[in-house]
Amino acid sequence: MKRIEAIALAAAAATEQDALLISNLGYPSRELFSVCDRSENFYMLGSMGLASSIGLGLALARPERRVMVLDGDGSVLMNLGSLASIAHHAPDNYLLVILDNCCYGSTGSQPTCTSLGTDLAALARAAGVRSVLRAEGPEELAEALQGQGVVVAMVQAGNASVPIISLSPEEILERFMRCARPAAQY
């Protein structure tokens, strides 16, 4: 499945579940913006490796809200410590979807360790994450998006011609602040 197809499935699930959706730097954010922009989406521009951690913090701060994170294999490889934190806290309202296309797509498509056999699902299990699934196709991914923990979605690179996100950094921050605080506090 193409990365943009996986992102569209995740966006549909997030909309259906009224989930907050955080997406990492680069093409995943651009593709999410192109298939389903909504005020509950937060685009992590300029912060490779942090989407999973920021999403975990949001899930812990807002236990009444479902939080889904779209992160790339290269990004997760830069912050493997987030898997241990996810395992430690294990919030019921948190799902990390790792889009594994075996390359650092945003920086020139250099191969990641996953292209040489590193298994992100095995790393998540080794870190202690109790619920870890691997999704090879759209049906498996659609089912996995209903759960919690970590899903590794095997994808092919997306479309490099997707448009740049047309939101200003201030608009992105405003969305995040609105999502991070309960409505009564905003």
C-alpha cells in the first residue's frame, strides 16, 4: 500500500473516532494535509523524531481524548526512547502508527535500518509495548487503527508532488494549544 493510502485510512479513522491526529515532519504531514485537513490535526514541522513523544504527552494530558500519531520509520529510529516511554505509560487512548517505507523520504530517500532488516515491531515489543501489530495491507491497517499501542504499517513511498502545508506556524501552534487544553480552559 502507498503511504498516502495508509494516511488516508488513518485520517478516516481519526475523524470517525474524533481523535487528535499528530503527524511527523515532511511528507506524512504534507500527505495528511492533502487528504484530510481538520482542526484536530497537528503537523509536527521541523521536529523529526518527536511526534511520538509529543503525541504521548498529549494523550497523558488529555486522557478523555483519543490521540493518534503518524510517524515515519526514520523518525522513530531517531527517537527509539519514545517506545520505552510509550511502554511505561501505556495509555489506553494512544496509538502510534509507524509508516515504514524503509527510507528517510524527507531528506533524499536514503535507506533506513529497516531496509536492512531492522524490525520496528520487534523493537517496540522489546521496549515493552504490550500491543504491537504489523499491517501489511489496507485491511490489516484499518483493523489495527481501532486499537492502542503501536502499529507498524508497511508502505511504499508516497507522492513527492503533494503540496506544501498552507498553514502558518502560528496557525499550527494555535491548533495544538486548542487540542492540548480542555475546552473549559481555552
